[in-house]
Amino acid sequence: MADFKDITRLLTSGVPDNIQRLVDETHPADVLEAVQEEAGGDYKYLLALPDDFLADVIDEADDDDKYDILKVMDPDRTRSVLNRMSVDEIADLIQELEDDNKEAVIKSLLRGRTKTDVTKLLKYDEDTAGGIMTTQFIAIYASNTVMKALNYLKTEVDAETSYYMYVVNKEDYTLLGVVSLRDLVMAPFDTRIEEIMNTNVISVNANLDQEDVADEFSKYGYPALPVVDDNGKMIGIVTVDDVIDVINEEATEDIYHMGGVNKEEKIDGTVLESVKSRLPWLIVNLFTAILASSVIAKFDGTIEKIVALSAVMTIISGMGGNAGTQSLTMVVRALSLDEIDKNNAKSILLKEIFAGFLNGVVIGALVAAIALFYNFNPWFGLIAGLAMIMNMVCAALAGFLIPIILEMMHIDPALASSVFVTTVTDCLGFFFFLGLATLTMPLLM
Amino acid sequence: MADFKDITRLLTSGVPDNIQRLVDETHPADVLEAVQEEAGGDYKYLLALPDDFLADVIDEADDDDKYDILKVMDPDRTRSVLNRMSVDEIADLIQELEDDNKEAVIKSLLRGRTKTDVTKLLKYDEDTAGGIMTTQFIAIYASNTVMKALNYLKTEVDAETSYYMYVVNKEDYTLLGVVSLRDLVMAPFDTRIEEIMNTNVISVNANLDQEDVADEFSKYGYPALPVVDDNGKMIGIVTVDDVIDVINEEATEDIYHMGGVNKEEKIDGTVLESVKSRLPWLIVNLFTAILASSVIAKFDGTIEKIVALSAVMTIISGMGGNAGTQSLTMVVRALSLDEIDKNNAKSILLKEIFAGFLNGVVIGALVAAIALFYNFNPWFGLIAGLAMIMNMVCAALAGFLIPIILEMMHIDPALASSVFVTTVTDCLGFFFFLGLATLTMPLLM
């Protein structure tokens, strides 16, 4: 059942049979969405659900919404529901708290294995494999039989994936191999796990950056990967649903950074959050704008004599900025997707320069023609066209080199490239055009 | 084994035992990467692999690389390997061919079930669920016993996921439910599938856009989803590894469009492809640049009298462009992720305007101060600051409204927003500042 009206009707009816139908027939993600879209976001309606299902609903929510749902419950209910949630979701939630509150929450609200597991997960940076993994996986020993493994499966109802069972060493939990449920089902009951396990198991280190974890999933296509510590001890699994979130998050981060917005900003945030996210970036841009305008000011004598320069110069700087943005967009995305290396960097640079030159010739010719409308003098058209070509080639160079240099300096190229590139294209655009005009002044008057 | 040097050594050794070790111990994706990174991309080395494994290696490659690998084989080998590949990968490959060649390739190279399945897949648009699905799934009947289903599993070795078995109607293949392998293993052998199947199965229509398919995966977190036609007949499954590719592809598309690059352009493409991708966009931008410069030309009498205007005006238009880009970046990404709806649109607009005003006040005050360096007259500073604030508020309005209007008109907001927004901020920036200067001319001289 995924009709939000139906779900809301059943949920708000107060009839136990209806609630049971919801639990049996709907996905928790749909119940959450129904309340948010159909019931005006009033999370009180969720209180009618049994604790287990309510925990599943909260698992599906964003961090902010998780808090809002937990807020409508009394302390006893909160404790009960919280301990039924996925441990990785609880850890993410606690990660958001201030350091002083973290321990208090763990101490007062969590119990038993949930408490132990959440404490373990909190040791890892939230942007690493350890930060996105869960401890709810199925581990078996190599010496066990298939029968024993299948029986064990029945007891591990909370595991986030039951398709893979990970084979570990009894003593120190070293990851030895992996068995798929399919392999298990195909084998006779008395087969030992070591006979059917795949020892070429692909795992990720707990400290691996989440972007690199996503790359591993993208490369191998598995629905889950085991996470090991530096000693090869298995400590968790990352599941593909969390990886999808990571991929979306990393793409959003790149897009925000290229647009000059802080990665933490939310579309439905407050005015103050928005100002805090954007103002610093605007101030950085203001400095570069001043730089460009000071280039203009250097040539005010020239502009005073030929005022048409001031209309045409913005075309030359602006078009250079557009071309530079095109180059940097390609290069920044390619760096994000690991598509540039030593082998192809030189040929990409040459391609950018040559493409910049060709685009420059076409746009330069058009700009030259346009310039004649402002000042009917062939020399005026010629210097406009020349300045345009020169700026386009420099735009290509800057659009390629600046992201690469920033990456080498371990500065996110998505964040800083565009301000540097447009500074180059603005300043050089004005300089080439006004400089050429100053040199050829007698011909232009 | 994932050490590229080791893999390359085994692959190029020519010793059958070494090749067998590779097949047993490496993931096809690693063999592919080893050849690309370690063996200089010479795909001839792959010919030493047995056909089944070679087919798996090709499955892992990008479309372009798939062709390059197939090219090194003789026709007989090509036919043999091709028919062992995943049908969805073959279909993607054929999709790239010109229409005339498609049928010839299918007829001469494909056989049996592969031929039938690929032909079916080719009927769907490549950007839809049908275009990214595979026909290699496991379907069982509701009346079967668990025993029969488990036996059937042994015969379906090519299925892309064996964790879910889909329950269909015998007569017309209507999707009735889903059984996980775990449920199957837990149930007694003589249980009928209908007793344990989950009838609330979430499916996607074959014509659903791949972006919406990705949203379903992101929401529900399953490793695979069944695909049905308009009559509810099950025709395939989409697996999460293909969805990861879709998510990366859609993010790249948004980023490229926002940067003014065609979505088909590749970082390692040719100069001509690059020019073809970017020149049309530059020409569109040229028209908007002309528009902005014609606003300046209207005021050339004013600029002639106060030449400092020409240095300061580029700051006001440029900063407006930056602020407008910030707003549109947030809005375009939110539209992509379905985060804006009727409920929150008004409050987001108000937030944008108010944030634009606040940023405008701060940046406006700074611009007013800077303006005094160019022309020491308080009125000059005042009109620069005022024009800056007005342009920032308009930037916020344009950055919000333009993507929304484009989305309503079914034009990709990522593609066209930035050119419209910067047109607005350039033209209005010049108009506000030069207009105010013209009105207050006696005070400025």
C-alpha cells in the first residue's frame, strides 16, 4: 500500500486493526512520507504505531526529522523506540549532538548491545567507512557446518543484510571469507563453511573516506561490503542504501561548492543560516571584483576618450568567464570521478587550449562585428576580436590548471576554482582589451 | 587479489595455471583495471582469459571500452563472448549503434535466449526503468513449494540477483509478490510460496524515468526492484549497481548543465566534440552579454562625464551574478532531489528575498566604501550601495523564480537557469547604478 491518503486514514483512525494492517502492508518509508505530505507533518500520529515499526519509520527519516519525531514522545517511549532503531542511525543521530550531551544520552537512553555497538560506531569519523557502517551483520566460523550457519541465521533477525554471511576467525575475528546465502542453500547440510567460502573477499578499511567507499561499490556492484580495522578484524558492514545517500551527498556538496554555497546549507533552512553560508563567499568574490575593477580604473583615461570601450569590455570579460567555467566544470567533475591522471592530463590540457582557441576565433569574430555597432571603426572591431581570442585561450588554461593545482594543494577544487578562474578572465579580459585600445589609440579616434 | 602488478604478471605469463588462478581469485573489475592502468590499456592480453570470464570483464567496462575490447577479437570469439555477457550490457552496447546496424548485429552475432532478451530490452528508451533493467531474474509460481523453488534456483545461474525471487501468475506473468531467499530458507520444504510471499511488493513501471527509479531505490533501500509493464506483467529487474551509475550520471548531467557544457561531452573527448558541446552555449551567452552591454551603451553620456562609473558598475553586476548563482544553485539542486513542493515554496522564496536583502546590506555598505576610492563623493558611494542592495534582492528573486518557471515549462532548470539569472543581474545591475547616477548627476559632479 503506497497511497498516502489511505495510509493517513488508517493511521489516524485509532482502530487497532487498522494499525496492524499498516504494519503488515506498508513500508515504513511510505508511512513517514504520508505523515509528512498528507497529515501536515504532525508526527503525533506516529505514536499509534507499535515500537518496532515506529523505530523502522524513524530509521527512514533525515536526521532533522528523526529529532522532530523523537521529540513528540515521552521519555519512556523514546527509550523503548530508540533501542529498536538501527545502531548506525542512532550513532548518526548522536554524532550531531554536542560532545557533552553525547555521553549523557548514551548513558541514560541506550541499553545492552545497542549501547555497546553505538559506542563503537561513534569512534569513527562520520565521513569514513566506520562512520557509515553498521555492526548488524552476520558472522560465522569457518569450521561450522552449513546446517549450523542456517540455524544461526534464524536468530539474527536484526542483520541489515542476510544475503552475505562473513566468515571470521574464532580467536580474533579476522575476516577470512564470505559465503552467500545462495551458496549456503546449494550445499549439503554437513558441508563445512571453509569448503564453500570465497576467500577473495573485498573489504574496506574503517578509515577509508566515504567517497572512496562509494567508488568501491560503484566498481564491484555488491549490495554490501565488510569493514575491517587495521588488523584485518571485521567490525561492520556498509550497505548500498547508505552508499546511495553518500553519492547524493557528495554530488550535492560539489554542486553547492561550485555555486558558492556552503555544503551544510539546507533549502528549507533559516535566513540567518543562509546568510552565514553565503556572505563569506560573497566577500571573497568582492575582493576579486575589486581587483578586476581596479584594472579598469587604470585605463580610465582611455575610456574617457572612447566611451564605447566600457560597453564592449563587459562582453569580453563575461564571455571569458563563461568559457573558463565550462573548462573548470569538466575538470572539477573529472577530478571528483577520478578520471584525470598522469597519463591523460597533457592531452586534456592540449584539447582545452585548442578548443578554447577555436571557440575564441568564432566568438571573437562575432564580438568584432558587435563592436562595430558601438564604434564604427575597423580597428575597434579588430582589437575587440583579438582580446576575445586571447581571453578565451587564457580561460581554457585557467579552467584546466586552477582546479588541478588546488587538488594538489588538497583544497577542494569545486569550492575555490570558480572564483580564481573568473578573477583571471575578468582581469585579463579588461587588460587585453583596454591595453590594446590604449596602444592603438591614434587609430581608434 | 587486487594488486594490479600481480594480475598483469599472471595474465601475460601465458601459463594456463596462472590464468585459472586469475579466474578463481580475482574480480573481473580488477582484471579490467589492471590491464588499463598497468598493461598500458592493451586489451589483447585479455584474450588469454576463458570466454565466460572475459564476458564478465567486458560487462564491467564503460561502453567505449567495451567496443575497444571486442575489437581485438576475431568474429568467432566475439560471437562466443558476446552471448555470455549480461543481456542489459549487450543491449546498452547495441543502443549506441546506428539504427541500420542494430538489427544486423543482433541477427549475425546473437543467439537463443540472449537474442530474444536483448531484442525485448531494446524496445525501451535508454533513460527509463526498461532501459536499465535486465531480464535475468528469478520468477516462481505461487502454487510451488519451497522445495521446488530451491531446486529451480540451482538452474538459474545467470540471474543478476538471487536474493529475491519474484512470484508471478502462471498465465500472464502478473507480478503477485516477492520472497527473499532468507524467507525461503526459514520455511519448511513443503510450504507453498503463496503462504510466505510478501504481496506488498514495490515495483516500477518500465517507462518510469531512470531518475525516478533512482529515487525509489534511495527511498526503499532495496538491492533490486522488479519492473512491470502497463498491465502489471513482470518483465525485468533493476539492480542497485546500475542505479549507482544512474545517480552519478544524473549528477554529472546537472553539474555539466550548470557549467554550460553538453551532457554528452567527455573529459577525454576530441577538440571538435568539445567545441560542438560548448560553442552553442557560448553563443547563447553572447546574446545576453550584448543585452547587458546595450544597457551600458544607453548611458554612455553619463559614463563620459563620470568615468569612475565604468569601474564600479562591473562590481555591482558581478556581485549580483554571484548572489543569483548561489540562490539558483540551491533551488536547482532542490528541484533535482524533489525537495521543493507547494507546501514550502513560499517560505523558501521569502527566505531567499530576506537573505538577499541582508547580504545586500552588508555587501552594499562595502561597495559604497569602495566606490569612494574611485570617486570621493558621498552621493557616489550612496548610489553604489543602493544599487547593490537592489540588485541583490532581484538576484534572489531571479535565482528562485527562474528555475521554478523553467521546471514548470519542462525545461531542465540546470541547463538554462544560469544564463537567465546572470542576464537579469547584469542588466539590472547596470540599469540601477547608471540610472541612479543619471538621476543624481548634479550631485555627483
